[in-house]
Amino acid sequence: MSAARRVATERATRLAVKSSPYRAAVNPSDAPDILGPSTTRRRIRVKREGVEHDDPEDLANRLPAATIKKRAKATTSVTITETKSRSPKKSKGIAQSLTVPHPAPDRWKEVYDTIKEMRSRIPAPVDTMGCDQAQWKEQDPKNSRFATLISLMLSSQTKDEVTDAAVAKLRTAVGGSLSVDAVIAADEATISEAISKVGFWRRKTQYIKQTAQRLRHDFDSDVPKTVDELCSLPGVGPKNFGIGVDVHVHRITNRLGWHQRPTKNPEETRLNLQSWLPKELHGEINHMLVGFGQVSRLPY
């Protein structure tokens, strides 16, 4: 017998010895069991069952329909949010021109020809050790293009003399010829030791290995032809193509006043120059201004 029923029985027994003062015919012992089945016990059992049993079907039978529907909506919303956060980003193409072309500076041709004449009389390191020189040490056309690409990748934040020496040392380290297969076959330690004098050589070692693998898998072991494809390679940026703009070209053209407003970075300089400089001069302006900057004694 439960505790609640025992208490009710004892109370009814005590009351049975006295008659009702209001109506003698009514005896408390004859009253119906007002407690009835133990509702308290039933509620306790429901709570315990909810904790102890994790069967989904049993839980669905005991939960109200509104609660189940609310939980289903919450789960769905979370799933949708996770899916959206993992959506891939679209790659942006490299800008090739300005929407509104930059106007040609006044008397720019006169200044250009003067610098060109000065450069013809004064040799500079770029004349014999520039990035374009790396290709002449290779016989195979693919290797020539690849050697030029490697030289460009190493030239960032590095003087031409150091870049030229690093390319020559790397060529020797991988077997005498700079090819995609030779670089892939070489371990990173060999490449790192060869280019350890250039700036950021650890990072460039990784870029060179990754670029060689990309060229083999995606471009038939050759250098791609479009700017977007070239700039998709690790460690390659837009400054390496079109009009090459390094620190010399960026600073000198700003000092010459060839930009209406001073440009903030080499990429702005490149787009401005390409918008007004005749295309036949695109290939020589970098070489000319880099050499001019290398032999100039005045800070710019």
C-alpha cells in the first residue's frame, strides 16, 4: 500500500468513531476515496520515464505536437545556416584597364626620351642580371618560360644581383636546367639552400614547389598565357605582367608627376600607365626606369 493511501485510510479510521455533527446518516468512513488513484505518483513516473528513456518514438508519443514541430524547425534552420556559411567564394579577375583612362601627362614624351638617352650611356645591374636574362640559359622553350617565371617570383623584395645569383644556383642544384620536372623532383631543402639569399626565401620555396605542381597538372608543364591564369599560381601577382611595376617604376613615375593624384600602390601605378602609355613602350619602360633608379644618386 502506498504512503498516500495509508495516510488516507488511517484518517478515515480515526473519523469513523465519531458521527457527523451535521447529519448522522453520513459517516466519514463511507465517503468516497477523494484521493482516487495516486496522481502524484503518476506524475513522478512520467518525469522519470522522460529522463531514463531516450527512445525517439517513445519521446514523440509523449511530447505535444507543437513542441515536436518547434524542435524540427530549429533543427532545419541550423542546417540551412551551416550550408550557407560553407558556400565557395567566387574568384575575382585581375583588372586590366581603368574604366576611365588616365590622361597622358604633359610633355611626358620629352621626359621619357631624355631618361632613355641617359640610360643608353650608363649601364645598370638590370641590363645583365634582370629577370629577363634567366631565359637565355635554357635551350627548351618551355624551360625558358619557366626560368623567367621563377626569376620573377624570386625578384620580389630582392635586388637583381641577388636574384640572378639565386636563379643560377637553383639551376645547378636541380641538375643544370630549370624545368618543371626537375623542380618537382628536388626536395624543399635543396631549393631553400639555393635561394636562401633572396627575401622571404622560406615562403618562396613553398611557392616554387606548388607552382611547379600546378603547371604539371593544369598547364601541361608550361607557363599559362593569360594574366588571370598566371596570377592564380602561388606567389605570382599582377606586378609581374603587363607593365612591370616595382618600387623603382612606382616611385619614379610619381616623382615625375605622371599621375594626377599620387598612386598608393604599384597596382594603381600599373593601371594608370597602361591606360595612356603607347603599347609599343610597355615592354621597355620597366627596364629603363629600374636601371635609372639603380644608378641614380638622388633619393626618390
